[in-house]
Amino acid sequence: MKAKVAQTRYTDVSVLSKGTPDAFYLATNRETGDTVWLQELDLRRMARNKWAQYSRALSLVTQLAHTNIAALRGCTLDEEQAVLLLEYECCSGIPLSDFLLVRALEGSPLPEETIWEVVVQIVSALAYLHSPFNEVALFVYGSLYPSSIYISETGHIKLLATPLVYFALELPRLTCTCLACNANAFATRAGLSAYLAPELVSGGKFTTAVDIWGLGCLIVELCTLVIPNFVASELEEAPVVDLSYSGSLSSLIQVCLQPDPTGRPTASDILVFPRANSAMWTIARGASNFPETSGYQCSFSADLSLASERQDLDTDREANHEETAMATILLPHHLSYDISTDGIEGSSYQGRGSITSEIAVHVENPPTSLSCNTLRRSLSTTNLQDDAEITYLLAAIDHDNEEEVIRYLDALSERGAATAAINTAIASKAYTILPLLCERLVQDRLKCELVLKVGEETRLSTPLFMAAKTNNVKQVMATVKEYAQKLVTNRTALMAAVESGYTDVARLLLCEMGICNRDGITALMLAAERGRLDCAQLLYPEAGHADSAGKTALMRAAERGRLVFVDLLSKELGMQVRYTSKDEPGWTALMYAAANGHTPLLEPLMKIEAKMRDIDGMTALMLAAERGHSQAVNLLFRQEAGLQNTYGVTALMLAAKAGHEATVKILARSEAGMHVGRNFSTLTGECAGWTALAFAAAEGWPACVRILHRLEAGVRTAQGELPIDLSRRGLARIGDSELEHLATKRKCYQECIDILAGR
């Protein structure tokens, strides 16, 4: 390997691939003992003045964290060797392309449940990447091919991080057209031209819709075990492929493969597709029955041998299926069946052809004669009994049957059931059911995951929005089904109700949960800002999300001293404002509370967030000390005393610089004698080597100087100055001005000089 750092950081290094411009290796990280993948990115083909920029761009990729995305763990720039050394998480299992090839060679189609479980994990990763509200920024994956996805023996999916690396590198220096050309060339070489979205072929925009097209092609390949062979650029409408699977799957493919990118759903839309919702629940409770992959090969060399077999297989398939290989996708089937239970008697459901309107749990052969009680008695295991109860709960939610929902609410405690239930209720706009679910979630503190989606903008105010603003419950009930989930003046009707504290209206508008405005702000965040606790309890499922700057509902509550919100929003403890944010980058809820002197909030927040730092290395103690909140400092210094920020400054120095006498008294016992290190001189300039006394003397604070003089007298700065020299310099700066405030300051400097001189 070229990178020198690799020799000390890794062991057992072996070459995986050198057939590309960038070499790949398998190695063991000496420090962690983990097996990792390494990539040496050749920088010689890139402008040297851009190297540092590329390194910074890739540091953002390392901050991405999702269970279905293989992590980029580190990035090291070696300017001497002109390489970027990247460390990736080593994925277990095999490439999805190999898995599909083996299934094709065996003539063994995938069960539909397996397809949904694969799809929902991929979509979950895409929803995270496509969200402008994740930890970093919006990413387009851009290479959603089976070969860029790994699948484990248990069916766990991982998207490789390599496409994200290239996206991060190319975005600052290439136009969308260039990106499209690169994608076009790769797809053509790999025989995956159908995966290339039509808009890229025609030089259109490189957007998140590109990934949704790729998803549609991927689902086709999962269903047929053959690479799609239609020409995307020649399509005027979605292709139609004859599949032997359900209408739900066909419907999803249909909408993903819309030639017009604006007609495709977002990844967040797909996650609330009922079958996707059901698959998420199955995965969450660990009930997946995934086909064995343990006997399959897993190596780069194996990829090459399997690739030739795939090519032969695809050639045979194309010859036998020229008319149908990837020619058509069925229009959505309209599902119709009866569910007979103790309380849902003879109810029927007719699919409406919409992604979000089908029943939330797919029932291939629904029970038509067994009641829930009879079924419960006939089941032999607890798991089957729990599954049945969750199935009936979700069916009751979809039918807006309040009585049955109440009957099976206990099923929400099963792993993954809460997320499935909430998403089903939101998709069905079940406004009478949602308050029941939310109240149980808050009561039992059940985990629930919602993916944020920006609401649809509308220029004119809607009847629903006006009704919400005026607390008109009757009008809200009449218009919620038609006008929900739209933004009026960058707010939903739910947000308008929450801002005004109209709890009864908010209860009817919970189908707008998960909808945020253009800035990523949710109704829960507004409830935290305004102190609307009753509304916030209803909006509990939105907890855990942040706006486009990374600011959470808990941070908003902490900033305003709202103690009653801390327990409700404890899920958000440990979250930080994005480092890329213009305001308070890296701040935590504890920092907001400390900076604003809200002492009662500190104790519960410190349990998780003590010693956390912002982008400048500032702690909550430093922020409180800088602002003179002595009571907050008295609590925080027990855990955070003695720390220095990025520039080597301590909390005591900040308090001394600002002249906060009470705070200096508290901190002097633990931080006196510390000084700004010489290694920080390039950042702090003349402050290198300064002590808290030096800061107090330089700013002319005699009360602080009197406290610190006994502890730090005689310590010189890196420039050889004593604190008295700094006070004299400050006095000289003021001169003989007669302005009242300067005259007062002149007296302060003179008093500092007298103290330091021992007079």
C-alpha cells in the first residue's frame, strides 16, 4: 500500500482488487481488531489544491449512521503519496447480485415476503440519505445496483458506502450533467443500462428520484432474477412486466418506474406503503424467515466467476423470454376480502390503487370464519398469538374501527408493532384512532419510528387550515380527509393548532404527524417552543427528529427552560446540532439549558450529555461560565471542570474574561493554574500561555483579579508578559478619554494594577 499510515494502523493487509483506478484491500485494524476494507483513492488525477477539500467532504460521509448503510469509518490524507486512505466497515455476507445469481441457477424464485424485507431495508437507507434532516446533508446514492448491496445470512441488507464517497467527491467539482455522464458510462459498461434513469440519459437533473428509478429496476430483478433489459430513455410511460406476485408489489414497481421523475414517490412515501410497513414490523421483531446464504461464495474473485455465469444465464433467459422478460408490469390488483372477528363482522376492504391506501398487513388467506378468540385458543405458540393480535389491530386501524383498536391496544408493546400501527393510521388518516395510539405510546414509552416528509406546498389557505387556526372542531372533522398534509405559509394545519394550543383540534389532525415544513420543523418542535405539553404528548411519535440545522424539540424546550418536556423527549438526549449549522453548531440540549441559566433542567440532562462538546470544543460548563450563570456552574463543574476547548481556554478563563466574580469563585478551586497551551498559539494568537488571571487583568476586572491573584500571580504568558503588563496595556488603550463609561473602566484598570502590584 502507498499510504504510510497503513503500515502502523493495519495488519494482515491483502489485496482485493487493483483493476480499478483505486486499489481495495482487506485488513485488520490494529486498535479495534476489526476486519475492514481499505481503499486508496488516487489523487493524482485530481487538482492538488482540492485535496484538502476532498478530505473534508469525506469526513461528512463518516458521520452518516444507518443500520442498512456500511459505514465509512475514517479518511486519512497522505499528501506525500497523493492518496486518500479510506476505511470501510467490512460487510458480512455476499453481494446481492451473487445471491440472485445463485437463486436463478437453482431456478428458485424469491418468496414475496423476502422481496419486501429486502426492499424495505433498502428504502429505509434511501429515506435516511434523501432526508435533508439527517446528521449531515442530503445524499443521492446514485448506484443502486445489486452489486453495490450486500446481504447477510440472516437477510440483513447493507448498501456499500463507495457510491456515497464518489457522490461527496464529485458534487463540489462536477455539474449534474457530468454526474449523469459518469453514471451513464458505468451503467453501460456493467450491462445495467435499464437501471439508468431516463432523465440522466437526456442530461436531466441528478436528484433523489434517480434512486427511486433504480429501486424499481432492482425490485424487477428480485422478482424475475434477470437483469431488466428495457431501454429507459425510450419509455413514454412506466413499463409493464408480467409478475407472478401480488398487486401490491406490481403497484410499487409501477410508480417507481415512472419516466417523469416528478411522478415517482419519495423513499419516505414508500415506507408507509402497507406491505413495506408490514415488512418493517417483521424485521423489527426478528421474525424474518430468510433463505439461506451461508453456502454462497463471498470474495472479489468469486464475483468474477459468478459474473460470467450470470452473463450466460441472462443470455439464455433473454432468448427464451424475448416478449416478456422485462416488458410489462401489471397494473395494481384490487384486493378484496372479508375479515370476520369478534368485532369486525363481515367488513370488507377494496384496494383503492393508491400506495398508501391498502391494508397495512398483507393477508394472503385471511381468516373468514375464526374469531380472534377462537384463533387465540387454536394457536400453539405465544409468537403466533401475538402476530394474530397485531394483524387484527392493524386491520382495525385501517378500517377506522375504534372499538377493535381499543381491544387490541396491548399488542403495541410487541417489537415493531408501534411503528407499524402509527404509520398505518397516518396513511389511512384515521383521525379518531391516532389519539388512542399516541396516548398509549406515551404511557408505555414505546419506541416508534417516523420518517419525516416535507408537506405539499399550496399557495392558497385551505378550509382545514382556517378551521385549525380558528379552533373550529366541526369544520376540521369535515375537511381533514381532503386537505391534510399540506403546507400553508410553511405550516401544516396541525402546526397552526399546536401554536395556538388548540389541543382538541390537534387530536383530530394527528394524521399530519411526520410532516415537516421546508426547514424540517415539526409540530412537536413547535409544541416544545410554545410550552404546549398536552399537544406534545399527542405528538410523541415525532420525537427523535431534528430540523435542517439539527435542532431538536428537546433543545427548543431546554432553551426555554421547560423542565416538564425533558422526560417526554428523553429519546433525543445526546443529539447535537449539525456541525455545518450557522447557529450553535454541535450544541446539545444541556448546552442550551446551561447557556440560558435554566438550572433545574441540568440534572436530568447531565446524565447523558455531560462532557459533550460543540464544534469549538465548548462544554455546557464553559457556556454557563461565559454568561455568568453561577448556579448552573455550581452544578456542572463537578463533572466538567478542568476541560479546555479547541483553543485551550477553560471555563474559568471565560468567566474571568467576562468579569463574572461569583462564577470565578466557584471555578478557581478546580481550574486555577491552567493556561492556554503553546500548541494553540496559531489559533489564539497572543493569548498563548495566558491564565485566567491574565484574561481578567487584560479586561480590567478587579474583583476577579483579587480572587485569582493569590493563585496565579507571577505566571507569564508565552510572550513573557505578566498580568500587570496586560492591565497597563488596557489602561493605555483608554487614554485620557472623559467619556463616562471609559472613565469607569480606567478606574477598574488602575485598581487591577494596584492589586497586582501589591499596593
